[in-house]
Amino acid sequence: MARRETRNSLKAIPEFCSEDDESKFWATHDSTAYVDWKTAVPRRFPNLKPSLRTISLRLPVSMIEDLKILANRRDVPYQSLLKVFLAERLERERVRA
């Protein structure tokens, strides 16, 4: 049986020089050694903006034209509409999984 970490035996979270360093750290370390999740309190961060990454995506011209027409009807940029469509589909896939 695995030994449970007690509050007193939690490791100290190191100081990070950048968000990238912190991201790399948490990608390779188990947070349960550093955080007592039983005492965690859910929080909302309404003003937190997600990190964005630009990608290059090749789409058929006809698909882009259809997106532009739909976006125009909704009075939104077509790239924004595409993000909405992707987000909706991703959510459906998460629910299915």
C-alpha cells in the first residue's frame, strides 16, 4: 500500500523564473507530493485569459467561404466562429469519452 503524504511531509513548491519553467516542472512532477488536494478550495478566475498559440491550418476555399457567410450572418469574425465550432465539438467529444 502506498504511503500517503501528510500535510507536514509535503514538499515545498520551488520558485520559478518563468511560466515556461513552471510548466515544465509540473509536466514531470506529481502535484500530490506538493499540494494537499483534500484541503483545496475551488476558485474562479473570471479575468484569466487563456494562452494563445498561432497555428497554420489549410482549409478548402469553399469551407472558408462557408465560414465567412455564416460568420457574417452572426456579425462575428470567421476565425472567432471557427473557434466556437471547435470548442463545441471538443466539448461533445469530452462528454462522449
